[in-house]
Amino acid sequence: MKKARYSWAALEQRHPGAFVTHGPVHAKAAALTFDDAPDPRFTPQILDILARHRVRATFFIVGSRARAHPELVRRIVREGHLIGNHSDTHALLTNKTAAGFEREIRRTDQTLLAITGRKPRFIRPPYGEISPKQTDWTARRGYIVVNWNVDAVDWRNTPSRTILAIVRKQLRPGAIILLHAGGGRGQDLSGTINALPRLIAMLKKQGYRLNTLDELLGQRGYRT
């Protein structure tokens, strides 16, 4: 991934608690987060693995994909996972006008409310890119923008052994781990699917508790 246009550290300072990249560092807890859901090629396999290992995760949902596959979104929620807002069209939000940015967030909220009865509080901007003015808007409305501090780089059709090595190297208490549950044309997440059982086993062996983001951050996951 290219370097972010806006400094995440500066955004964390600008909006403490409303822009985050990690959880508390004093306890061995981590969150598995999956972007670009739902995708019928990959999301069901990931859900099967999580169910088998009794792990709950956080899925960042693309609104247009949710409208195409609402049954998968309902399954994610039914099986105890948290859902977040990943924009409506997976656009680069920093290229959007203020009105365009708001449409991306609000339409996804409306879609998820219609499908699940829930409005996410957590937003993850595609590519992790969001501007200071956009975070001003999200913070004023009670959203929390959540990026990550462990990037598995699985979107590159990465082999499972490489995914495991990357996560092992970056892992620390409070880790927010970026993975993917959906992809574009030509993307192959078999590396993610093959790595996931071993990744869960590795985390548990090292004494990590696996939480959803609301549990990790001690914040409500949905808006009232």
C-alpha cells in the first residue's frame, strides 16, 4: 500500500478516541478485522473458519456489495460478528467532495440498517485514506474511524506463510489486524483462508484474547 496522504498520527492527535489505529497496549488482546465484505467467493469460507474456532471478528462492509448479497451480511451479524462502514462504493474518499463523502457513509448506513436493523459506529475508509475535514465530520457525528497497526498485505494474493510471517513480525498488544474478506476481479484470497486457522492458533498460543473492535476499544459498536 502506498504511503497515506494524511498522517495517521496527526489525525489521532486531532481526534483522540475518534480516530484510532490500535487498542489498549496494556493487555494481550487483538482484533481480527476483515475489509471489503461481503464477497460470496471468500466471506463464507472465512465465516466457517471463525465459527469452527469460536472467534468473533469485525467485518467492514461495502454498501453496494451488501445490497448485492444481503444474506451474507445477515449471516455475519447472526454469528456474532461486528459490522462497520467501509463506504458505499469503495471509493478513495479523499477525492470526494464533502457531499460525495457524506453520501458514501450515509448510504452504507442506510443499507446496513435496512438489512440488519443496525447502524455502525465504526468507519474504515478504503485504503485507510481520510482527510482532516472528513474526520471532523465523522467525529462530530459520533463515529469512530478505525484503521490498523498490523497489515497482513493479503490483498496482493499473498501466500499464507507470508501472511503469517508479516503478522508475527508486527504483532503487539492492542493490535488491530487488517485482513480481507472480499476482493476485486482477479484477486485471490486463498492465502488468507489458508492462513486464518494457523493465525488464530498462533495468537491464542501467544496468549492473545481475540476481540471484536467494540470489545477491544471499550466503545459501543453501533449508533442509536
